Amino acid sequence: MKDIPDNSFPCNRPLRLRRRLILFAIAPASYLAFLFLSLLPRFAESIYGNAVAPFFSIVLSTVTGVLPFALGELLVVLVLLLYATEAAIAVRDVIRRQRHIKNALAVGALRLARDVGVIVGLFYVLWGFNYALPPLPERLGWRSLGDVGREELAELVVETAVATNAAYLAVHGNTDIGRPTSLPEDLDSLERSLQAGWEHARAELGLAVYPNWFGGVKTPLFTRLYEWLGIAGYYFPFTGEGNVRAGIPAIDYPKTLAHEMTHQRGVARESEANFWGYLAAAHSNDPLAQYSAYRFANRQMVAELARIDPQTALQLSRRRHPGVQRDIEHSRRYWMSFRGRGTALGSTVNNAFLRSNRVEGGVRSYSMSAFLFLAYARAHGGNLVPGSQRGEMLDR
């Protein structure tokens, strides 16, 4: 179809073929750049991970952080409305025989291609090249685990169970308050504690500590949609906003919050975000954050032990305080209530996204943080609970 006016169809739009295809080409060019940087992970870390990515995240999250709502969510809605409006106008013009259907389809496809190119390019420039950075074990010099024995896992299960129980006591003052733990009213204080915990965790591992100028994590408006899709939280790189949905059980909320804060700070791999989320919460001075962190680590270690010795894993898991077990059951029922076709769809899309960015295991990478927990423990005298917090646990 030639890009010339057609008097018989006065509403035909110009194709602008060259311009739109050039903009579409940004997408494959960005992906090729990502693959190239993946071959030079140290270079990607020094140039992008330590300079470019933090700059964009800090600036974007600081600017959008002044807004009480999730700007990224609003932008997505506006874009979808724009596409729906353009489609409706095109259908109307075709029905009125004022526009040729081939013109409407061609222009629509070219506009979509143009926008995909720009969006993909922005994604990689603003945040996505973080996937090319070296894995955390490589950056820290942690060696392959080799064989992991039953005794090693059992000790970590016991340690994290003791820490979880002690943190529950610190939150409530007794072993069972008779109802699930609830979130405090002052969530800003919890987030500030996690910010400080992130800095302590980075310093402990000898990594650079960035200025803590990031905007706060938002609560998205479309909670029902995220529940249906099985999404607890997400990071929107185009606005620098971390988001955690409302209604999450208190035992899970701090760890989820820390996970999205970690993405905001340039950690792309889900296993590493889980690990950093744990360390940030464990290093915080908030008992609820520590409780959420230790329970998460305990669950990971119990699952690993169950692969080798299910009976011992079940026996050791019974060391939890009654109140802790009540919270775990409450969390399990909450997440099970949302399982369905929507969560399967959300998982499928997320799996495809992660694999396209060379994340080994796709959605299974969320549970691969167990490797990082074990590597951390081996690098710290066999202990998974950070040193200062471990002393506090023993004093309680």
C-alpha cells in the first residue's frame, strides 16, 4: 500500500513506514545490546550497574515518590485507553467506508511496532540491563556448594526456627496471641527500617552503598486484578516505583516490601531479590520485618531439607511457636484462595519474561534463593542469621 492520499477514503492515515520501522528497530537493537553486555558482565556492572542504573532509579523514584498514587499504573491505563480509542475510531471510519480496512490495519500494526520498540528500548536503558550483571555469588567470590548434607540443613532449619520464634516474641510478647499477626498503622516506619537494613546488608557483604534517596513503595489501586493474576508486588522501571498490593498477610508483607525495594535498587534476578529482601529485613531494627525474614528463610530451609529427609523436616518444623504456626496457616490459606486461571496466566507471562532475559529457571528462580542462603551461611561460620541479630536472638 502506497503512502499517498486516497480521495475515495478521506480518513486514510499516512503509514510513515520508515520512521515507525526505525523506532521499532530499537527493540531488537536493545536486546542485542543486552546479549552483548551479558558476555561482559563485569563491564556491565562497572558502567551500568554502579552508575547508570542507580541514577535513573533514584531520579525517577524521587520524582514520582511525591505522588500518593502509583503513576505507572495510571500510565498503563492511559495507554490502553488511547489504543482503545484509536481502534474505535478506526472501526467507525471503516464501517462508514471513509477508511480502507487495509489502511486501518497497517497503520495500527505500525503504531504498535513503533511503541513496542520505544518501550523495550526504554526498559533496557532504565533498568533491564541489570540482568546482564554478574550473579551475586560471582561478585562475592562464593564457590559452588557441592553436596549439601542433612545435618547442615537441619542446623539451619533449627537456627531460623529459633530466630522466627524470638522475633514473634519481640512483636507480641508471648508465644500465641490467638489471632493472626496484623500490620502496624505506621508502614512508613517499617519501610525506613528496611532502607537502613539494606544499607547494613550491603556494607556487611562489602558492596557499595548507594545514597538512600529512593522514593517510597506504593500500593496499587487495582488490587483485585493483581490478586487474580497472583502478583504480590512488582517494580515499574519506567517510573522507578515499587508496588506491593494491599491485603497481604503481615507475616509476608515486610519480606515482599523488601523484595520490591531491592528491585528498585537495581537487583534484577528474582532469587537475588529474595535474598537481599531477607538480608534487608533481617538487618533492620523492626521486629516484624525480622519475623517476616526469618520465617521466609525457615520455609526455604525446611523445603530443602524435605527433599533429603521429609520426616526430619516435619519434626523440626514443629518447633515453631503456636502463634508462628497460626500465621503460617493464615498465609497459606490466603495465597491458596487466589489460585486459578488468572495466577496460571500471570505465572506463564512472568516465566516467559524472565527466560527472555536469561534468568535460569524462569519463575522457579524465586525459590533458587535457597542456594544463596546456603552460600551466605557457609561464608559466615554456618549461620544464616546475621551476627548482630543472632546475638539479640540469644538474649531473648
